Amino acid sequence: MQVQNILKSKGSDGVVTVPPGTTISAAARILTEKRIGTVVISSDGETADGILSERDIVRELANRGGGCLTESVDSYMTRNLQTCTRADLADDVLARMTEGRFRHMPVVEDGKMVGLITLGDVVKARLSELAMEKNALEGMIMGY
């Protein structure tokens, strides 16, 4: 299964971005309101400058206390992003996410974000694919 199939199944919610300079507090509020686990930091809304997750925020709260909430997302975002394209295979993306120990990956083509997939999206798609294969095999065995 390709990443493009996963994006199609997600619908067209787009990628939630915040500009550099946004406070950690404002980013946390967006995460809560949208019920998502990460925001992409983007100066133009099309390219990914970095990514900030709930995990990043919690880590800084534990290390520095509430004072980090007034600081900029630029200070805590991951800058060296792993990205994929729509043509990439879900199994390859899953392996990269597992090896790198991250859960969100921007989908980028021609330098612009076209989506964002999560570890959960990939696992859900893979489980669906396995269920279809199981049903097909059962049908062949039963003579349907």
C-alpha cells in the first residue's frame, strides 16, 4: 500500500501548521482544540521548517517547568524532519517511524507538504490490508 492511499482514507483535513515564533502555550492549545498530537512549524504554510509534538512539550515541562510555555516553538521543534512522498510504501514508512522512534511524518512533494501521516494511520491501513487478504484467502479456501 502506498502513502497516497492512506492520505485518501484520511480525507482532506490538511496539515495543521503554526508559524515560527508561536508560543509553546499557543501550540499546546491548538493541539488540544484540534485533538491532534503534533503541529508542523511552517513560515509559509507549505514547507515544513520543523515539527512539535505533545511529547516534546511534556519533556520540556518536566525539564524546565511552566516557564517554557512562553517560549517559541522554534526552541523545541525537531528540525531535521523525516519526510516521505505519496509514492512511498506504507511498510517502508512504518519501518522508518519505528526505527527513528517518531509518530508523525510530513508527506512532501516538490518541496511542499501535501499531507501528514501518523504511525496510527499506517498501522490502521496495514491492518485493513491484512483483513482484506485474510478474507480473500478464506474465500479461495471455501470456494467462493
